[in-house]
Amino acid sequence: MSNRDDQFPPIPDEGRPATGEQKLAVALQYDKDKDPAPRVTAKGKGKTAERIVELAREHGVIVEGNPALAQALSAVELDEEIPESLYAAVAAVIRFVMQESEKKRRSSTKP
């Protein structure tokens, strides 16, 4: 029997796996008009994590690297809302994504 720590090894702070450690990715979805809280829509490690990031980028989704938050979110079941204890951290990521989206929008409309 394995515990959660065995399933999701720690990820170094710089966002790149050290030798023997795998990349970890968690995707969230949030619609402030209909969702009470963000929910986990995809998660994986190793090749699955790489594919999650690749698909996000292909679809113009801004990817923010936060290994500690990804580790915490990996414990949330798919299609479940994030726990209240992670609201502040996820709100910071949402704020970052919104700011980056606005920067992209402004730069694409400049003549």
C-alpha cells in the first residue's frame, strides 16, 4: 500500500524535476458566474503532466509554474472544488493569469 507522498513526489521550487522526480501538472476551471469555487479538471505527473501543459499552451491557456501549489492541488479529486485552505493561493494564480491575459490582449491590438 502506498501513501499520497509516494504517488506525488515533491517537486523542486524552480519548477523543474530533479533527477528521479517527475513533473506534476494540475488544471483548474473556474467560471465566477456559475462556480462557487475553482475545480480540478485534469492532473497528472510525468508524461501526463507534460501533455496537460502542452494542450494548455496549444489552446492559448496561460501556464503558471507553482510546484508547491500543484502538489497541494494534486490531492483534490478530479471535478472536485478546491478546498477553502487553497483559495488564497489559487486566487493569486487567477489574478496572475488575468493580468497576463490582459497584457497579451493589449499587445495584440497595438498597431
